[in-house]
Amino acid sequence: MGRYLSIFGTFARACLVRDMTFRANFLLECVTSLGWMSMNLAFYLLVFQFTPEIGKGTGWSREPFFAFVATGLIINSIVQALFMPSAEELTEMVRTGGLDAVLVRPLDAQFLLSMHRVDFSSFANGLVGCGLLAWALTRMDYAPPPIAWLLYPLLVVCGVAILYSFVIMLAAATILMGRNQSLYDFWFYLTNFSRYPAEIYSGPWGGPLRALCTFVIPILLVVNVPARVIAQPLVGDAWWPVVGAVAAAAAALVISRIVFQRALARYRSASS
């Protein structure tokens, strides 16, 4: 483990040096990302001018909902900074045969393919998310208990693990298909479901979709569970989603590992 942490630190330093070499581009990426996030926050503020909460009786009033948004920003910024840049390069590596050089190195291929690039500009949204979370929590009537503060970082890690597993399975699909330029597009469509509270998925269409995105593709557990722990009281059935999120993260990591290894076993060099 120490060896891999040292190697990842080397990757991160190299990426930081590269970003600082082109500071104007780095700042432009940060500003663009922050601009997109600001427009979303302005939209949510506009919504709360006409309604006291998202869904009657759900508990997602303005401050808890902004804690939910902040949690989503933190989790997605970690994934987009640490894993997505490397995954986006995989298509070209498969097409040109660059994957061959990775597979002959004396390191785990999944580690190299998913963590050799770090996009530091993506951390900008995460920092704003931390500030937004602090603002929301100081204005809520409900004060999170100590157990919530202990569970929150664990559940954020579980959310990151679930999204990382999806990245790995999309990477496996890229290896199997040989060319998959729609990787990031599909990622965006998938993670869109996690941007809103699970309560909005109701009715004859929303109910089955909620079940699918909770028990089959656990995307709704990524943000909903940690945000609910920190923004709403842990009473009654509120503990079951916590257990479910931890179990889903562990299962997703195992399944993604199996899928990725099987995809590598079926990989044929671009020169073959």
C-alpha cells in the first residue's frame, strides 16, 4: 500500500507541475467550473422563493437541501479530479495500443489506468462545497449529533467508491468495445440521477426508477445517504440506508474489479 501511495504522490506532483506550467488554462478551468456551479446554485435559490421545501414533508427545506448540494459537490469533485481524467484517456490508449505498455509494467493495471492523472482544477467545486456545507449547517435548526459527524466522512468515501466503481466498469466497456468516445457523456447522464433527493422519484414512473437506482444501480445512495445523515435526524428507518450504502460500496468495488479483470483478459493488442 505504501508503494502505491508513493507512486500516486509522484503522479499528483507531476500533474500539479503541468497545471502550474499553464496557469492561465488552469485558472480558466476553475472559473468555468465555478461559473457552472454558481448558475445551479442561483437556480436553486430561485426555486426556494416559491416553495419552502423540495417535496411536501420530505424535510428538504433550503438549508438541508444546500447541505445536500454541497455533499454532491464534494463527492463529484473528488471523482472528477482523481479518476475521470485517467478514464477519459483510456479510449485513445486502447485504440493506439498504449494499453500494452501499461499491462507489462510491474504494477496493478487498474491502479495505473484509473489514477495516473489528477485534475486539480476539479477540486475547486469541492472547496466551494465545503464552504456551502458549513454555511448550511450553521443556519439549520437541527444540529447534527456526534455520530453524524463520524458517519458523514465514511459515507462520503462510500459515495466516492460507488462512483469509482462505475468509472472502472465504463473503462472495462471501453476495453471490450475498443472505442467508446461516449464514456464521459454516459457518466454525466448516470450521475444526474444522484443530483436530487430520492423523494422526487415517486409515482408510477418515479417509483420503479427509484428502486432501479437504489437496489440495482445504487446511484441514489451516493449523495442522498451522507446528506441525509448530516442534514436530517437519524431516527427509525434512517439507519438502513447507512448500512445499505456501506454494503453497496463494498459490492460495487468487488464487482467492478471482477468486470475489469475479465475485460483485460479479453483485450487484444492494437497490433494483433
